[in-house]
Amino acid sequence: MWTNMKDVSTDLGRVRQHGAMEYTDPPVDLDSVRRYRIGRVREELKKRDYAGIVLFDQLNTRYATDVTNMQIWCSHNENRYVFVATEGPAIVFEYGAKAHLAEGIPTVDEVRPARPWYYFVAGNRYSEQAKRWAAEIADLVRQHGGGNKRLAIDRTGFDGIAALMRHGIELFDGFEVMELAREIKSPEEIILMRKAIDACDKGLDAMRASLRPGITENTLLSKLHQTNVALGGEWIETRLLSSGPRTNPWFSESSMRPIEKGDMVSFDTDLVGPYGYCADISRSWICGEGRPSDEQRRLYALAVEQIEFNKALIKPGVSFREVTEKAWPMPAEFVPNRYGVIAHGVGLCDEYPCVYHQIDYSDKGYDGFVQEGMTVCVESYMGATGGREGVKLEDQFLVTAKGLEPLSKYPLELDWL
């Protein structure tokens, strides 16, 4: 059974479109954002002559339809997916066939029950269920592809892929389609992203007010989570907060360590806020009253210098390779512990592109061009080899015709410099 969404009352949909922020009105027409985003997906499908795309990744299903359901859980249990025809319908295959989740969403044409076939739900019948899933998807390609059997898919298990190919479906990488679709933000998307950053800033205020000797790293990070959820935000992707000697090298997640007076506290928000947009901001603070040490000030000054230098390189028309080649020359003592990228895209989460350090370019790097309308984060981590502490800084920007416009605005500790 399936539900035709054009027959569903739009009145309830107008209420539900407020999502987690029921207490306030959206700052933009969410339907215009939805139409823009699915239009971007179809543009990329047309460029590649694909009949459509199947999406399991919950950030991709969110971008294409703006319909959500237990996003974290469904990210590791393939219980819901979306089919978008290049010329035809967008169909949400929903967990439990819960059609009410898509009420009032103008870009969703149908809701059908999902047919999951991973082992948890299908047991030793997973191959049988995968064949049924593939038959339904292949039928949609036949109905709406006009004879075109070229289909993109972002991810699914081997049995599903094999079953689709037995139907004569030619498969292509769906992540390429979606990363490039998500690359350029509409003006309305920027407004929603600013809302997420505003919620993040309020969370940072709550953390700052709670930072005192004796508080644990986990308790401090919980202030960010609590504020984000209270303001309509959704989740935080990582737990990257550490203190004192746990700040060097980077990537220690928060723990029950009590933070001590004079410790450097470094963190990366990785916050998915209101309307699903990401606020990816990093700061480093000192716990307790008093001035930072000379070494703490040195690390901080270098991190600020790296971000200021590199952000000036990023402007429309500049290649990723050029940014890499002209990037801030990092002192040798920091190279082994360098952060993984100079800059990266950001939208509903960290997105394309990644701009790598020159030392990593031959192994990982790829070229492309900065474009107006991209949103990017510029990163720095300064932790000397064998050093006690490290500083993590990161700011979020909109690429404009004139260069980078700051989106994040939480203040740096400029009085340390």
C-alpha cells in the first residue's frame, strides 16, 4: 500500500513544517528551500543522464525531501530510503509506512512502506527480501526512466546491488550527485544556517558560563547539547572536547576527566542545529581566572594566523590546488599533528570539498574550483610534537563575489595575542 501525498491535507503540513521549533515561525519559506534542493538533485541527475537516484544516507534523504525519521538510528539501520526520478516522482519509502511524517511537503509525491533487508530485520531471508526490494526499484526505473536504466545510489548492501544489476540496471555513485547538488546554497539556506549558528552560539555561552575547575569534560559538552535541543536543534555529530594534556594530539573525545585550573580546553562543535543545518565551529579557552601561559598564547596566535592567512586565499574561481599550494607555511614542529584539511564545505553536515595540506595533496588531494554560494569552514590545529597542549580553531564562511563572509561570529580570544 502507498499514500499519494497530494491527497493529504496541507493544513496539518503547515503546522508540522515547523519541526522541532514549534514555538516560533521559520525565518524563511521552507517550501522554497525544499523545491530548490530537490531541483539541485535533478539538475545533477540530468547532467549525468541518470534515470533517478536511490538514497539511503539520512543526510541525503533529508536534503532531497526534508522528511526525517529517527535520523541517527536510521543511519545504521537501513529502514528508510528515497527514490527521486529525474523526470517523475519523489517517493519516500518510510519506516513503518508512516505517511504523516511527509504531510504538507510539496516535493514528496508518494510514501510507500520501506522494504528493509539487512540481517537484523530479515535474518537468513535477507537475500530474498533484497530481491523484492530490487524488483520494486527496478519497476520504478522502468516506469519513469523512459528506457534509461542508469541509476545512481549512495549506499546499500551487496545483495541489493547484485539484485538490481540482474534487472539490467546500470549503477553509478550517488554520493557524487548529492555532494555536488549540496555544494551551492540558496539565500534561504544561508538564513537557516545562520539560525543553527545562533543556536550554537547560545550553547557556547552556556558552556562558557559553566567552565570552572572541577567540571568534567562530559558535563561541559552537555551544555552545548542541551541548548541545541532546547532551541530546536537536532544532534551533535562528534564529542570532540578535551582539556589539558588530552588536547595534544587532537581527536580525543570528551571524557569524565575533571578540568583543572589553567587547562587549555579545546573543542569542535559539529552541531546539527535547527532545520538540520550544521554549525561547525572550534574554539579554545582557558579554565579559571588568570592569563594563559606564554606557550598557550603562542599556540593560539599561530592558530589565528593560519586561519587568517588561509581564508584570504579562498574566493570564487580559485582552484582547490591553488589554495593548497599557497597555504600558510606550517612550522615543522606542528606538521606531524596537523589537522586533516585546510578547509572543507559545510551544509547539513561536513560536505564537499576537502582542501588538503600540500604534504597530503599527492596522496589525497583533488582539484576543483571555489564557487560563489559555497559555505566553507577554515580549520587550524596547533599542537607541537611532544607538546603538552593544543589549540583548535575553526570558523564558518559564505563564499561571496568578494571573498569570504563570516557566518560564525563567536569571538576569538584576541586579547591573548
